Amino acid sequence: MRHTAYFFVERISPVNQLIKSLEAPDRGFPSFGVGATVKVSVRIVEGGKERTQAFQGVVIRVRQGDSDNANNRNFTVRRIASHGIAVERTFLFRSPRIERIEVLREAKVRRAQLYYLRNRSGKAARLKEKRMNA
């Protein structure tokens, strides 16, 4: 009986590249929780050009993902755009499109999700700032 060795060449498809980028190690973003005001710098491709756009708002939800791996951890940021129109955007923590996250302020909250802010506007939507004793 003759033994033959088979060598498999791994092809890297775009789907495999996306999966590997999502399985990338933690990017070292600062830790923040619900109620924090953050500025997320996102890479945007328009035509052939790539630029960075800042999205600043209040974190209304943080989802931790599976217990097995944290590849699908995400957070939702809500900001008030022009004319009082609210915009919510969900980001993956390990997305390659996020350049950096800056935590501008922390707020004292007693909820895991701040969905009640959707029904409030103006001063009623304010959150009490959490002071850090230095």
C-alpha cells in the first residue's frame, strides 16, 4: 500500500479576510459604559476616496456578545443631528472601520439600556455627570 501526502493550499477569500479581521485581538479602546458621551472616528469610503468622520453622542446600549468569544460585541451611540432629529448608530468593537474612540464624559445611570432617551428631548434628555475624584 502506497502512502501519498496531500498538501492543501489555503485560499484567502474576502469572507475569510473579514472573519480574520473580526477575530483580531482587542484594539485597546478605552473602557466605557452606558451613559458615556463618546466620539467615534469612523473611516468612510466615498467613491475612490477614504476619509475619517466623527460621530459624537451618548452610548445608549452596550452588548457584550457571546460568552465563547467577544467578536460580536457592539455599542449604540445616539446623537441629535440638525433640527432636533436623532440619529442612532451601532458599532462593532472590533470593526476595522473604527479608527479611535474618545470618551468625553461619563454619566451616572441606573439602567443597562437608555431607551427612554428616545422619548425625551432638550433638557429632559440630560444625564447627570459622574465626577472623577483625582
